Amino acid sequence: MTGCLLIHGFTGAPYEIEPLAEHLRGTTDWVIKTPTLPGHGETLALKGVANSEWVKYAENELVQLMKECEQVILIGFSMGGIIAGYLASKYPIKKLILLSAAAYYVNPKQLLVDIKEMVKDGVKGHLQENELFLRYRNKITDTPLSATIEFRKLVKQLRPQLKHIHVPTLIIQGECDGIVPIKSAFYLYNKISSEQKELTFLPSSKHHICHGPDCDELLKIVDRFLHN
């Protein structure tokens, strides 16, 4: 039996990777797990939550899945990608997929483009139709500064472990990502020690890569990597 653990991003929830999780549920007989990290979910409660709690929770989910399944695949989105990379350096998983993984954070150039689009939509009275505004309006008000500091500490602490990853790894990055810059994907590719590793860019995708216009292509790339 094969298991697959998908880890969402900072201030996110399983919906971030749900299109991919649903695809895997529909095309395989694998055990698919999409846990919600402490303090995360539809209603954020991040105040007082340490980054070690996010890592430990994901680690416990992986350990339980490894007890249930003969082999396990790890998939991580954004911050979840950094956590997945750390776990892949520590446990004998089969394959690793990193989606918009946040080895670096905030792409100022693309973020400026996105903000200009939001302003333009606001002037036209179409702000409620702007995808980025709808995704981030609640996060901005519900995310305490302490949680953002914990996130940055997590990345700083776990990034050195990436060189210990030796399993086959697929890295996918959206070229229009205003949150995680393209240099993050290149950093991951160069840092990871796996002999089998792939780096793919999706030209029209922003940060939420599983919900972007290239999603069908993403699913094809993931399928090819997982089944070859």
C-alpha cells in the first residue's frame, strides 16, 4: 500500500492542495492524508503557536502513515514544502514533491504587479472579484506578527537540512508567484542532493499553484513523476 501526505502552507489549510489530493484519490488506491497544522484552517488561531508545533504535527502524521503503508510520498506546498523537505531528509520516504516551496519569501516585483491589479480592480469597483484579494484579505487581519516571525524562524532553521535530501524530488514553481520568488525554486534544486531531481516552471501560475490556470498541466507533471 502506498500513502501520500500533503502539507499545506503558512496561514493556509488543506484547500490549498485539495485539487491535487482529489486527483490522487480519483486515480489511485493510495491512502491520501491532508492534515491541518496547529492554528491553521478556515479560522486562524495562530497566536501563541510555535513553529515547532507545525513540524511536530506533520512529523507525527508521517510516522502514522508510514506504519499504515509500505511506502510514502511527501508533497508540500509553500511552508509545507519546507516542512516536507525536512521530513524527507529524516525519514525513508519514496518520493518528494515541492510546490511553491518557500525557501525564500516574497517576490517584490511580482507582488507589486499584483497590488497594482488589486488597486485597479478597486477603482473599477471589482475588488470583490479579485482572486488575490479574496484569498488574502482575512489572512492579513487574522495573522499575528508573532506567527509570521515563527514562520521565518522555521524556514531559517530547516533550510540547512535540504542538503540531506537524497530521494527523487520534483520541484514545481509558478512564474507569476508574488509570494515565493523564482530564486526559491533554483535554491531548492541546487541545494537538494538527490541524483534524481526535476525543476519545472508553470508560466501562468501565481502562488496557489494548485488553483491556477496551469493546474491541468501540474497534474500531468505530477502523474508522470509519481508513476515513472
